[in-house]
Amino acid sequence: MGSRILFTPRLARGVTSVAAVGAGAGLYYMYTGSVARADSGAPKPAFGSGPAFLSLQLESSEAVNHNTKRLRFRLPDTNTVSGLSLTFNALDEPGALEFLVKKYPNGKQSTHLHSLKPGDSLRFVTRLPGYKWEPNKHSEILLIAGGAGITPAYQLLRGILQNPDDHTKITLVFGVNTDADLLLRQELDQYETRFPGRFKVVYTVSRPAEGSPFRKGYVSKDLLKEMPHLPNDGKVFVCGPPPMETSLVGDRKQSGILEELGYRKDQIHKF
């Protein structure tokens, strides 16, 4: 959650240089499980293990809610895939790459990204890192997301559930400030309906609307106590605002809630 987007001034109109991509600017991308090899006959990946140096044109910009947009960029050609497994696009869709971008108050980078219009370009000069998922490595996983941090959690659960050979069970705890901040709720509810017994989602809203169907509160120790404790081979994935991540994972000075609940450090991954 600590990387930042850096802009280079005086570029050609409509082109922005990106030195690093991450949640510090409110930009969330999708993580991967496997990368296509150049000699495998699979579509050529746009992002590999090294620097990217790509200028991608914005194809569309869609408002998801009051402060988040879905930006869809066109890859170099229609036969190119992102090379980032478990992407937000259809898993086998070539030619495009999508991001969710949350606009933060006084956030220069996220404000700029929200101002991009179709036809503008964004220049990537670094690779996009990701968590390498291995099907069935963990019998069960717990995803904990806060706000726009739902994006990497969603792309991971989506990739798992759409893989008929992956039988991992998933619990998602999703905390937000308001009902309107429940990004991807329709998609999540549909997955829960389609995969009963394999996928469960729990919503918690700190400032719910009057008459809201969602529980009121934060992603707290008491809430997580209600979730089934993972087996020894289970894994916990966390993505959200820094204060939430610190409370869950801890820091050098103190342990976090997850450790207090009995999870080992090697069982916890922070996106």
C-alpha cells in the first residue's frame, strides 16, 4: 500500500509518466497467478518481470460511485494480454487492462487520473507487481478489504471461483464508510449465490444510511472472531487504508489483531 504514482512535467499533451503504480494514489490493479511465456503460443504479455516503458491509451472512463472510477486502457495490440494473472478483465481477454481509481481529497495523483479522458495516455515505466496465486495451495482463505482495497481481493476471488480446478474456500470481510462505498457489491453477491458453501461475504459499514441492511461497525477484532478460524494451511489477505492494515497486521512496535487471533505471520499477506 506504500507505492506512489509520480508524474513527469512537460510531456506531450495527454501523456502522463508513471514511475511507480500503487494504492498511494488510489489506483488498484489486479494481481496475477500465472504469466504467459513468449514461447508457449499464448498471447504476448504486456508486463513482464522487468520495467514496462509502455504508453497506454485510455479507452473508457466509468464512474463506479461518488469517488471511484473504472479506467480501461488499451494494450499495444488486440492480441496482447496484460501478463498480470487474475486481472479485472475477463481472464482470457486480450487487448485491454482495467483499474479502479479512488479519488482522495486533495490527492493530486488520483485527481489527475480522474481527469483523464478517452484518448489520453498514461505512460508506465515500471512493472506491475502481484501476488502469485497457486490453485489449491490453501484449502481456505480469508480476504479482508477496506474501501477501494476490495479490488485486489475481488480479482483474487474471481480468479479462484472461475477456475474449475481450484476448490479453495473463501470468506470475504469488506468494510467501508458508507453504503455507497460498497464497490462491486452486485458482483460479490452474485458470486455468493453461485458458489454457496465456497464463498461467503460479510459487509460492515461504519456510517450506514438510515434503514441500511448492513451491519454497523468497523473491521474489528470482535467481527473477525465471528469468522471461522482458518486451518493451518489457510492464508489471510489484507488490503485497505494504512490505519486498518496496521491494526490488523501490526508493526514493529506491536502485534496486530490477526496475530492476537492466532494467525502466524507467514499466514498473512498484505497486498
